[in-house]
Amino acid sequence: MKGSLEEIDVQSAKDKLILSFRQLVIIKEFEKLTVAEICEKANVSRKTFYTHFKDKNDIIEQIVLHSISQPFKEMRMLYTLHDLPSTLLMEWLYQRIYEDKEFYANISSFTGQNSLQEFVLKHTTEMLETILESVDMSEVDKEYTVYFYAASHTLLLIKWICDGMIVSPKKMAGFYDKWTIPIWQDFSQNKKR
């Protein structure tokens, strides 16, 4: 039987924790936010928290994965299949972040280990590695190419968020299109036969 009562309760506890985290991070600095506060707001135990997350930073990664990275990968596949302009896809990404401006601004305030910046870099790197798997270039060239584009996009995204998203999502997508699309089109022409 799909979706037993126990599974539903477990999922709802995880959802409550994520929702509570999102609400609290809007009103309190991320660095000062405690697991105890998240649990109290969600009305769940610390044990339940640690069943789902390693720490409060893990919630950020789960949000990035499920709200941005996974949908972006799925949309990218559709855009590729239907040969749609990648500018629209990138605009969707920036618009999604823009619509949750306050949340992303508050979780971008710290850098380093387990930060939004680190998670975006990790997921962008994984996606770009997959894209370049079938491209005919040396492994070293792939590694450096992936790092260059993943790091530059991540840093630009974080700058945009920290600057208060003063550039529109459409213009950000335009930057991406102008600065990177011609190069990625060249890569796609060098697929292994």
C-alpha cells in the first residue's frame, strides 16, 4: 500500500521542519538560528529533526535540491528535447529565486562549508559533468571547464542575491546567454561519435 499512515506522518514532520526553517530564517539571522528553535516552531522533537537532517545547513541543501536543482534538471531535459532557447530556462531559474528573494538573501549571508554557495556549486558541478560526459575532450579539460562554469555561475548568482537582486531575472538570463551559450553550443558539436 503506497503512502501508509506512518510514511505520511514522517513526511509531514519533514515538511513542517522545512516550513518552520523557512519562516524562521526570514525573521532571524541564519547563524543565530538553532535546531531547537526550528523543532519548537515545527512542533517536532530533536530526534525527528535528526532523522531527516544532519543539521540546519542540510535543510538548505534539501531546499536547493528540491526547489531549484531537480526541477531545473527536469526542465533542461524538456528544453533539450524540444530545442527551446536556454535563455528561457535560465530566466525561470532566476525568477524562481527572485520570487523567494527574502529567503535566499537571508541564507546567502554566510559562505564556506555547508553554505548556499557551496550547495549551488556542488549541484551545478554535477549537472555540468553530466552534460559534458559525451563531449570529446580530455578529462582534465572537462574538469577545468566544469569548474570554471560552475564556479563563475555560482559566484554570479550569490553576488546577484547579496546585491538585492537589482538586476531583473530576464537580464540575468541574458547575461548567461551572452557569456556562456555560444561556448556550450561549441561543446555540443564536439560530442563523441
